[in-house]
Amino acid sequence: MKANVGKTDKLIRLLLALAGLILYIFNVVQGTFGIIVLIIAAILIITSIVNFCPLYAVLGIKTCKSQESR
């Protein structure tokens, strides 16, 4: 699996995930929509940790400079 998520993209993903978690913790989003926000936040966190986004792979997008395998 080759890395396709760059540093800036990684930071944006983590900030969006943090925002989603904060919204859920403070009950701004609730119920089914809140669960969806949590799932999206988890996906953003996982893809930023492993530096690989399956959707980017399908679309042929690479935001990282290196071509190293992870």
C-alpha cells in the first residue's frame, strides 16, 4: 500500500475529525447524524494515521510528495 496522503492533507483530516468529535461530545449533533459524524471522524483519523486513503487510490489522487510504500 503506497502512501497517498500528504502532511497538509493529514492535518486537515485530523482537524476535521477533532471538530466532529467535539460536536458530538457537546451534543451539537445527536442521534443517527451524530453516529455518522463519529464514523466519518474515525475514518479520517485512520486514513491520516496510515497515510493511505482508499478513495484517493480509486480516483488516482496523491497529496504526498514521497512514493514510499508503507
